[in-house]
Amino acid sequence: MPAPRARRGGLLIETAATLVSAGTERMLVEFGKSNLVEKALKQPQRVKEVLAKAQTDGVLETLQAVRSKLDQPIPLGYCNAGRVLEVGPGVEVFKAGDRVVSNGPHAEVVAAPQTLSAKIPDGVTDEEAAFTPLAAIALQGIRLAEPAIGERVAVFGLGLIGLMAVQILRANGCRVLGLDFDAKKLALARGYGAEVVDLSAGQDAVAAGLAFSDGRGVDAVIIAASTKSSDPVTQAAKMSRKRGRIVLVGVTGLELDRADFYEKELTFQVSCSYGPGRYDPTYEERAQDYPFGFVRWTEQRNFEAVLDLMAAGSLKVGDLITHRYAVADAGSAYAALTSDAQAMGIVITYADGASKTKLGRTIALRDVRRSAGGARLGVIGAGNFASRMLIPALKGAGAELVTVTSQGGVSALVHGRKNDFAQASTDVDAVIADPDLDAVVIATRHDTHADFAERALQAGKSVFVEKPLALTEPELDRVAAAAAGGEGPSPILMVGFNRRFAPLAIKMRELLGQLSEPKTFIVTVNAGAIPAGHWTQDAEAGGGRIVGEACHFVDLLRYLVGAPIERLHAVKLGRPAAGVAEDKATLVLEFADGSHGTIHYFANGAKTFPKERIEAFGAGRILQLDNFRALRAWGWPGFSKMTSSRQDKGHAAGAAAFVQALRTGGPAPIPLEEVLEVSRWSIRAARFED
């Protein structure tokens, strides 16, 4: 696959050793091997969501969405040790040549944020350091349990995390009781200084815990087991003292008896991975650390603490390694993971030296065809929308797909092969500069759209950019200047405002064209909730959902009315019960011909209600476009209803119009002045300014 690039606040690392996380990766591999029915049975909540989508969007559309989601590649692994090759902008603590551990996957070269990386001390080998992320999971669970010197702590489950937890607790001055069914693991725990209970021999866990604590009950319990049974939690509660602490690090059933917890006032807590910062995009993706004085132990600082324990000899992991494989034989590592019951610490090793092959950011998938026709494309971005909707639409329109890029390289490789691209890459600069490309398609995160579009236009290429075109008016002005070009024909600039290309929307405009008087429109968008932490909700990365999605409906009204927008008023929900207010908003647009339209964009509705409905009123007549599957009329002579066998929002037709314009030299499918007008009003709407 193409090598990734060092991102802002991140590192590019040449891998020396990685550790297979037996529990997580075994689960992912087994899930990946399951058929569609087996996957559904493992995710009953997802089945409900799929059924709700099928009710509103149709079975075919839903099935395509499900298959696309399941086809998304997941790089395996998160325990990586290696050497820094490059540092991205904003990195000051690390430099090229540093030995580091990160949560990078199994790959010869990985990109990792600096806040999820830590320097490896002298005396700690690469193989040992690769255990750090797993050990940090154990350490974070222990921190939540707050053990004190001399306390007695039980550890359920003596896999890799459990055995490292035993050692960390012993280093903390605790007496430890280890419980497991595996004699080999029990022997290792005993060697680390723990007392053990062999559950396979029928020993009573609760009785053993009480005996271990001299009948008083243990002070704390760390549950590192992986089982569907609730027995570990029940037994932990019964062996605990009053006000004891139970921390779940692993995965168990949670059918609890309230009395077990109520009578002792027990504390039960679920530990989250490596520690504070996990799953926070500000910390992990933007590398913004938490203040040391307020958050002493972040996930990065837990990494550092683990490495210090290793350097001091308090945490030994060498005897946890049961298998070693070279990366070229990684398939055997996963065969051992799923077939060898004794497999525990599986280490994958990598050859020294960063070869040109490793660092190649563009790889060939087939021979490049030099066909004439004006529709040779480079695609920047291969995420869910691009791979499921946009790329197939462009391919179906007959475009020659030359290069596809993605930030990490994996999705570019997978979808490049699937869609017959000539190359897969992580090098955006090379795509923009490629003189053999006629156009660049941009389907990345919203905050990159304007920059990539401006650069591609300045390079003389036509551009198809997924909405939004820009997040700010200064960005839009720069794109507009680049689109104006200089001497000679200007390149085509098109934004993915696909709704205006939907067959039923085209019919709706045709019918509305019969009316000479102003019209009134009501657009209802049942957008569905997106978590507040999702990148689309972030003002800098996504710009929010008004500029990111509601712009579709600003453009659709502009198309249906056929007159410029003169005024827009936007209002958002005042005090939402949870989440954000900006995705629960109403926009009122006034047009030059006297028409006006109201867009109700709501993220607080039921999923079973249709997502999009457009209603038009005028001259005693009404049109209603329902979810792009049915167009109905009231009081309309000669027309009553038009339906579609499937939901068609115009993706394929919009892509085809762009490809056709490239081949013929224009005109642009959407006039440039309309693209800029709609984009500008959408940006203003997102600021909730008139």
C-alpha cells in the first residue's frame, strides 16, 4: 500500500515490531469472517437501524449502504514500536531517529499523532516496547481502582492485560490474587508474585477471595476477562469489602444483582482504553495535549509510565511472547491467533531500513491508459461517501479513473483496486501537479476543500468538489479568483449539489416553470442525529451541518425558483436538551422574483420518518417531492403523480454531467455564479447571520 504522510502534530514511523492484541484482533478477525446473517446476530441494535433506514430509503439503497459499510477496511493492530522517519508541522518533542512506541497498526510505515506516541528508553527493546499500549490499558484500569500500598487486589482474567496488571499492582506495593482457567497463565502470575486461583479445578472464586483477604473482603478487583458471562462481576462484588472498588477493563456480561452492590456501597467503573484523551479528536487528531497540572495521566503519559516500569525492571514482558513472525508471514500469525489456544504474545517483526518501496507514496495498480477524451480524473479522498456514491458514479459515467488518494493509504488501495484506478496514492501534491489529468475530484474533510480546489484550479485543472466548496467567505473568494482563471478558457468548477440533478427534481422544476407568479416552498429535512464530537460538527474541521449538508437544499431551492437569492434569515434551536443547536435550524430565503422558501433542517426527529420532503405552493397548486421517490400534485392539470422505483438523489446524473462537460469543453453543469452564490449564502447561514 502507499506509505502515509506525517500529519500536522504527527509522526511518520518506520516499524520495528508490533504486538497482536489477542482479544481485540481475534474478535475483529472472527467478525470479518462471519456472513451477513452472523454479523447481524452479533449487532442486534444495528439491525434495528437498518430496518428503519429500509422503511424510509428503500431496501436496495439500504442494502448498498450496509455492504459498503462492511466493506470499509480496518487496519489491524495498535501496538507499534519503531523509529521516527519524519515529523509533521507543530511537532517539537520528537525528531527523526527517535525510537518511539505508538498505537499505529501492523504496517512497515505508520503515521501516528504525537499525543499517542512516547519515546522508548534505553534498555527497553523494540519487542518489549510494543507491549506498551496494552500495558497502558491495564495501568489505566489500576489508576481508576486507586490501590494503596498494602491493599489486596484480585485480578480476574490472566491474559496479556491481566498478567501485566498483576506486575503493575505488585510494583505498587499491593498483594495480588490472580484468577483464571489456564494453568500456564496461573504459573506466570505466580512467578510475578501473585497468589492464584485455578478456576478450571472447581475452586470457589468468592471463597478464595475472602480467604486471601483474611475474611474482610478484597479492597479492589480488576476484571480483565473476556466472556459473555456475568460471573466475574458477580463474584467480584461478593468477594469485595464494604466500599470496595471494581473496575472492568475487559468485556463481560453485566447482569448484576443490585443487592450485591447496594449493601456494600461498592464502586463499579468501566475503564476506557489507555486513559484520558482516548476518542477525543481534539487530543488524538489535532495533538492538543491536556494541561499537565489538571490531567496528570493522559494516554501518552500512561505510555511513558509503562516504559519507565519496563526500564526499571518492574514490568517484564519477554516471557509473555509465545510466537514471532516476520511481517511477510503475518497470515500465519493470525492463523495462530484463531487456532492455537496457547497463543498469547504474538510479535510481528519488520526488516531494518526504510527502503524506497516502503516509502513509496504512489503505487501502480494497472498500466496507465493514455486515452483521449478529456475525462482523466484524479480523486482525492476515498472515504465512505466517495467509495459508495461518487467514485462508482464517475466510473459509470465513463471517466477514466487514474489516481485515487487517501490520507492513510488503505482505503485508496482497496477502492483503487475495486474501481480499476491506475494508481493508489497518499500524495495529494502529485495528483494536483499531474499534467496528464484533466480534472481533480475532491472528497475529503470539509476544511481541506477550498485549499485543494484553489490549488487544482491554479494548476489549470477542472474541479469537482464535494460540498461544501468553502467554510469561510475569504476561502470562497480565493476559490472564485482561481476559477476565474486568466487567459484562455477557464476550467470547470462544480460542487456536488446533486439534488438538482435528481429526475423528480427536474420534473418538479419543469412543472413550476408553468407558473409566472412567485412560489412558496417548504423543505423539511429529517437529518438525523450526529454526535457532537463528530468531525462534521466541529467548526474548524467540518464547519457544522448547515454549511456541510443544508447547503444542498439552499441550492435545490435556487434551482427550482430559477432566480437569485436576495436575503436569508437563519435561526437555531435555543436550548437543546443535549448535543448541538446548530443542526436544529430553520432558514428562510427570499428570491429576486418574489418567491420565498423555508428550510427546516432538524436533527431531533425519528429515524422512521422520511428524510427529505420538498413542497411547493403557487397559483392554487401544490407539488410535493417525498424523499426523492415520489412526486405528487394537487390541483395540477394533466399531472397527478410520478414515482421512482428507487431513491434517486441525482448522484449519478450529476457525475455524468460533469464528465460530459469535461469531454465537450463545457458549459459547466451548474453556472459558476450559482455555485458561488449558493456557497456564500450557505456560509452566512451557518453563522446564523441575516
